Amino acid sequence: MPSSFASLFCKTADCPTSQVLLACRRSLLTAKDEDYIESHLASCDFCSAELQLLTRYRSEAEEYSFAEMPAQLRRLAENLLKRRTAPFKGFAELGESHQVSH
């Protein structure tokens, strides 16, 4: 039989979403909405704990930008890749002489 405290520690339909909690923390909501969230947090242990977790760990994907590869590095990589296009015969030769075990 679960304790009454354990059954109360859950998200309800009245609880704000995780995104709304984070938006409140980042001051992205209207003053009225922030007041509502703050009053909800004062009475909801679950949302308070959730907000602590969310602010500790980033929930949004970081934005990445790709840098152009320097021309000299690109040429070096292309030259190295061209050299590897010739088939490697080392394994075939080992297999024929029965030096490879499975």
C-alpha cells in the first residue's frame, strides 16, 4: 500500500510543462504567468524538484555551426583518402597462407 506522501509527489494536470518551468526560470514569460508559476512552485514539491533538475542539466540541444575546413587540410585529407582507394591485399594474402584464424 503506497504512502499518501508518495502518491502526492507527482505531476498533475494543473502542473506547468517542463518547457514552461524553464521559460519562467529564464524570465521569458509575462509577469502574470511568472506570478502564477511562482505560486504553483510554492505549493507543488514535484514541480519545484523538477525545476531544480531542469536548471542543473541543460535540456535544449546546443546550437552548432560548422566551420569551413582550411584548404590545405582539405587537400591533405583528399590525398590521404585517394591513397586508400587501392584495395588492401594484406588480408587476402594472409588468408591464402592460412595465417588468419576465425
